[in-house]
Amino acid sequence: MSMLMCPVCRQALTLDGKTWRCEQAHNYDVAKQGYVNLHVVQHKHSKNPGDTPESVQARREFLNSGFYQPLQQAVVELIQQLEVKNLLDIGCGEGYYTSAMQAVVEQCVGVDIAKTAVQRAAKLNPEVTWVVGTGATLPVLDGSVDLCSSLFSPIPQAEILRVLKPEGYFLVVTPAPQHLYAMREALFEQVNPHVPDKFVEQLQENFELMAQPVVENHFTLDQTQLKNLIAMTPYAYKAKPERRTALENQANFSLTASFQIYLFQKKAVI
């Protein structure tokens, strides 16, 4: 069963050869890289939305070095325990986490607004249905999803509620308070701890919190790895250039990554 929805008329999309079609005769070709673009012109606010190609490349190189593998593993194990059949990963980026999640479900859809990221993701794992689309209007059918995930990505709550099945799950990963603290200390004069529990407050009306594990990993980066990490974070453009340069000149830098995982379940509508 396809989970995809036509972004124009909201009918179900069916894959016919290399083209997704709906009953209203709208059709969307699968690109040669293996993804489909369902981000229609009327939903666009800029010509090339999402992460820059440089940021995507930096993230790919950093994640391939394995520093965030403990998080990837923890997420996959949690999904495996839930025994869900399908999942939708919102803000899938270049696919590092999505591709690993696909191994423990029957059907996996990864959506991101950044075309350059989805193009890279599609080369990583052809078993995932990779989609260029927007969280503002997820190109997914009402009540079709067992599990939605958002790892370091926006949370379009109304859309998530729409696409989730009754009692479906929502998995959020966000920085824990001390995440990359030493790096932020080097980049900014004042460092405010991350506040992950704001998401619990935002979601408590419609979702019940089921689990909230924290995953930590300590590592030392060489200069190239450190530059990639800085480039893939929002800190890259928020920090003063001279502070960023001083940090990038470090030969070795020790850090702790600290991730807050939240597992929610959609509350029954009374």
C-alpha cells in the first residue's frame, strides 16, 4: 500500500513503472537518482529551500566517520521494539538515520525539502521511498503512518496528527542540554543549554510521552572532522567569523554529543 499523496489534489499516488500517478491524472516522475519531487511550486517559498549543498556534504562526511552511530543504533533498536510496519521520516536529510531505520520496517518514506540532500540519500538506499517535499503539507495520506520521526528537524504537529494512524507513534530526537557544549563555548560568548523538554510541553495535549532515553558519546575530532561538524550545524552561520576560524584551527578537539530521544504515542480522540 502506498502512503504517498498527490500534493495538488490530495488523492492517493500509485507507482506505475517510474511514475507516481493519482486518479486526477497528476503524475510525478522518479528522477534517475531514485527520488520523487512532490514539492509543488505553490508550496515553495524560495528557489532552493533547505540545507545548502556544502552543509549536506559536511554532514555526510561527518556522519560517515561514525561519531553519531550510537544514536543511530539506539533509534533503530527503539523502532524495532515497537514492531511497526511503516514509518515516515520528516527532514530525512542525506539519509543517514532513515536508511538504517528502513532495515526494521516493511515500508519507509524519507521526506526533506532540500533536493540536494534527497539526491544523496537516494543513492544510499534504494529500498526507501525518497521524496522532496515540505513538512507544511506532508505528501502522505491521512491516517496511513504507524510511526513518524523527526530527528533534529521541525515538528509540523497538525500534519503529523493528520498522517498518523490512531495510536500511532512519534519519535523526536533533539540535542540534550549539554550537547556539544565545549564547541558552543568556543564559538559563543554566552552559551545557553538546550531545552529539549519544550517539545514535551508543545506535544502534551495530543501525545502521551512513552519513553525519554538520553544517548551520549564522547570523542576527539581532528581538524577536518571538526570543520565538518561546525559546517553541518546552525552554529556555522550564527558564530562570529573570527571565533569560528580560531576553533577550526584546533588540531584536536574533544567533545561530548548528548541526544535526547522522546517517544510519543498519539492520544485517542475522545
